[in-house]
Amino acid sequence: MVQPQEDDISVEASSLPPVPIQEISEDRALTETVLFPTPKLFLKIPKPEIRQSLRALTYESVFAAVLYSIIGGALLSNFLLELGAGPVEIGLLAAIPQMVNLLQPLGAYLVNRSTSFRWYFMCIFIPSRLLWLILLPAIWLVTSSRITGYQVVQLTLAILLVANIIEAFGRAPWLGWSAVLVPQRLRGRYFGFRNSILGLTNLVGVPLLGLAVSAWPGGTLQGYGTVLVVGIILGLISVGCQFWMTDINPQLLKVGDLDTSHPQPQGIDLSLFKDANFLKFVLYLSIWCFAVNISNPFFNLYMLDNLDIDISVVTIYHGLGTGANMLMLLLWGKLADRIGNRPLLLLVGVLVAVTPLLWLLVGSDRISFWIWLPLLHILAGATWAAIDLCTNNLMMGIAPLRNQSSYFAIAAAIAGITGAMGITVGSFLATLPGIAGLLGLFVLSGLLRMVALVPLVFVQEQRSIPLSQLMRFLFPMKQSTDLIKVE
């Protein structure tokens, strides 16, 4: 076998899932798993191409983040509320992206039959983003009283549904392409840096977009239409950034086993359901998504409707959260590379589980407006930075490279089902007066989030330190030594 050159970065595709065999110590006082040699495929990507691909991936994410902040989140929620939408429509707004995750296994099947990641995503993202142009004439018609606001709400949800159905075919393959381009030892630092750049983009961009919508001379509906045009243009530019990312043939990732006596599975490899470690992770992810989505879509509704806070102020709150997200991501990325993703998920997950309970202290008073709500968004931004980063990295770590798309797709599909169930249950419970409305959902969500952390305790990660050493690592204590006098 030809040894990889010094300028190459080898991406290993093992035929077996990671199995801890032996531990060695390093000078940083952490443990690292070492695997004995197994038949592997080396996919050599030169370092200059890796650097160029990572820069392009960062630019792509920044431009796309602006679009997704416009066609989702507080801006789109406020747009629908202005048109007369209620809790059911806001629930659907959050449920649709979750439900279409059921199609992700089909996306994994399709990408495994293609020969180019780049052109596969061109066919996915260009139509899904151009589809939002249909909403522009509808905004003009509703502002001129030619159609009703509820008709535009229905049209918006229909566009959201079709666009997310198209993009569902690309979500798992996109994570697979990213896993190939980003070396494993750099994932925590790179994704931490990239997500901090995205946080800076949201910190500056989202409040400005919210202010533009709120202060637009023609009204908030026309203001939203204007920023939507800007978002679509930036979304198409983000697609163009993929030309600077190294293209990979997905067929190469399927040849991870040199033993040809066993035929390679066609389509989706369902043998992953025999992977006990993966099933534990999926159990955690499914309960977690259900618990989070019971309440998550309704925080904006609670501020905009119940507390009657202006959209420009809500976007400022979100800007504070993204600022905290941006500042903490670099720390979380470095910490995840040192101690592993699973211990960090458990540690920060407790804080995320407590956060919905703190909303019980929020009211219409000035203290809540100026102090409590900003602090809650800062706490949420800082903690969710670790959750998002470590969840993706943990999934990349426990999934074999040769069929990562199938692993990602199945996990996303199951998480999508449970997430949509959570939104549905939350939308139903929010209309019942007996459980204190939205505040009751926040309490229920916090309790279920704590339950979701239990299966994560039993998930094994190759590079993570044991939980027994976590507190010792975070809070090192000097050992006392007794002086023994020899007479």
C-alpha cells in the first residue's frame, strides 16, 4: 500500500464500528481509544483542498444562515401572526420541518446511487430556495386586500412543506459530505469556529432584519417581503460556494470492507439496527427531540402574543442569545475535543433541561423585560451551542464512514417523528386551560428533558473520558501530601 504523503489528509473508512480496545495516556492526562489495525480504505484529500473546502463550507453556511433566519424562527412567526395565524399554525410551522425528516432515509438511498455530492445538492437546494419566490406576489395581493390573510398563511405553510420535503433528501447526505471533508481530530474546533461565525452573522443580521421589517414604510408585511428577496439571493450565493468544496463520489465511501465475500447492501443498510450503541443514541435523541419540541416553538408565541412584545425587541433578544452562542462555541469546541462530546452533552444538558422552568418567573413587568428575558436568551444561546455542536459530532463519531448517510438519515427520521409528535402534543395542550397554558408546557418540557439524559449515560464514545473523571477534569484539586520525617 502506498503511504499517504505528508500533504495529504487521510479519511479512514472502517468496515467495523468503533470498538474500544486499549487505552493509552497522554501528557494532557486524558485517555484516548486506540484501535488495532483493521481493513480500511484511505481516501486521500490534499491539505490545500481541505483548507479551501472548509473555507467554502463556512461561507456557504453564513449565506444560508441569513436565508433560514428569514424563512424560519421569529421573523416568519411574526409574519404569520400579522396575517392572523394562531397556535395551531405556529405549531405547524415548527412541525413541518420535523415531519419531513421521515424522508431522509430516501435521501440516503438516492445519494448512494449518485456519483457526485456537489451536483446532488445543486438539484436539492436551488429548487427549494427558488420556491419562496411564490410568496412575493401573495404578499402584494394581501396588502392590496385582493386576498385574505388566512389564504397567505395557508400558502406559506404549503411552500414551507414543499421546500422542506425537497431539502429533506439532502440533510443526511450533507452531514455525510461534511464528515468526509472535516478531519475527525479537528471537528470540535472547526465546527465550533464555524458556528461562532454563524452566531456573529445572526447576532448582527437578525436584529437588523427584524428592525427593517418593523420600520418598513409600507408595513411589516411588505418589509418581510423585502428581506425575503434578500434572503433568496443570499441562499443562491451559498449554493454557488459549493463549487469551491472538494467533490466526493459517494460510491467510494461504500467500499469500506476489503472482504468481498459479503455483498454490499443496496440502498439503506438496515444492519445499523443491530448496533446497540447507535440504538442507545437514537433513544436519547428521540426523547430529547420530543421534550424540546413540546415547548420550543411556543417561546416566540409567548413573547409576541402573551407578553405583547414587539418583533424588533424579540429579535434583539435572539441576537443576545446568538452572541452568547458565538462566544461559547469556541470554548465548547476545544472542550469537546479534549473530553469528548458525550460528557459535555450530559453536563450542559442539565442546564438546558432547567431553562424552560425559569420561564415561570417571566412576566409583563419591566424587570422581566430588561433583565430576565435577556438573561434567559443568553443562557439558552450559550448552552444550546454545546448541544448542537456535540450532538452532530457524537453522531459522526459513532457512525461508520462507509454508511454514515444511512445512520444520519435513520436518526433524523426517528428524531423527526418524535419532534413532530412533541409539537403536536404541545399545540394541543396549549389550548387546554387546565394546565396553565404555555407555562404548563414549559414545566413538562423541562421534566422530560431530564428523563432524556438517562439513555445518553450508556452511549459509548471512542474519544470521551469516563464520567467518573469528568468532575475531576473540570475541577482539578491538588492532592495533599503528608511529610514523613525519618528519625
